[in-house]
Amino acid sequence: MQDLLNELRANTRLRLGIWLIVFILLLYGVLRLNDYQKNLSKQYETARQQLYKLETVASETHWQKRQTEAEKLKIDLETQLWQASSQGLARADFQSWLSIAVRRVKLVKTRMKVEDIEVLDGKPTLWKVSARIDGTFQAEPLTALLRDIANNKEVIVVDHLDIPARGSKRFSLQVSAYFQAHS
């Protein structure tokens, strides 16, 4: 150890080298602290902006009105859903409604296929029943059927309609009904 101290006293370049190393380490430490400070400033600014947004939202007084409107809209929409106590009855009800509607508008030479029930969004009480009607194209009866679908009090969605091009005499109609389970 004594030899090292003697060498340090005698060798100027060694002393300068050690001081340079110390200076570089201190400079590195200062730069790291500066980066840390900038990072904290960014985090603070982000937190401040989020707080401002939350305070703005919290100061709004019409949330109760919005909640009431949303609940009313939900009730209105739920009243437009078909009701059934089971998936089998839902499928049968929709098939029956479509069969009666097709006969009522005198749409002849049709074939109907009701698809399997689809449970929506992981909600076991909300179902989608789809059906496909294929048949000979007749403009007036098909228009009447579409009018009945549109005017039905329960929601029926026309998913797809293929109307024939010139020369073709066939049409294809894909419709869906949305059911809510009730006990």
C-alpha cells in the first residue's frame, strides 16, 4: 500500500489518470441523476394530466341524467328483444314467425333453414337465432316480407339479401332475431 502511495506522489500522469477516472465516474453519476430526474418529471406530468381529466369528469353534474337516460334506453331496447324460456323455444318461435310471414305474403317455392342458436358475448341469457330463406324470386311478395320484418315489434335483422341478377329466378335472405331468456 505504501508503494502505491509513493508511486502516486512521484507520478503525475498516474495522479491525472486517477483524477480523470474519478471525474468520469462523477460525470456518469450526474448524468444518471439527470435522466432519473427527467423520467420523474415525465411521470409527474402524466399523473398531473390524468388528475386534471379526472377532476374535470368528477365536476360534471349531469352523470345522473346520463345514467337515467342509459337505463331507459336499455329498457327500451330490451322490450324489442324476443322472449323465450329456452333456446329450443326461441328457435321454434322464430321459425314459426318466419313460416307464417312467408305464407301470409304468398311467397311460394321457398326453403327455410333455421341455424343453431348463438350465445352472445358470453351472456347465457342473450341468444341470436339466424335463418336462411331461399326461393323463387317474386318482387311483390319478397318486398312484403321485408316490410313485415321491418315492422315487427321484436327486432329482426336482415343480415344478407341476394337479389337475382337478370336471368336468375332465385333469391336468398339471411335474417336474425335476438332473444332474451325469461323464466
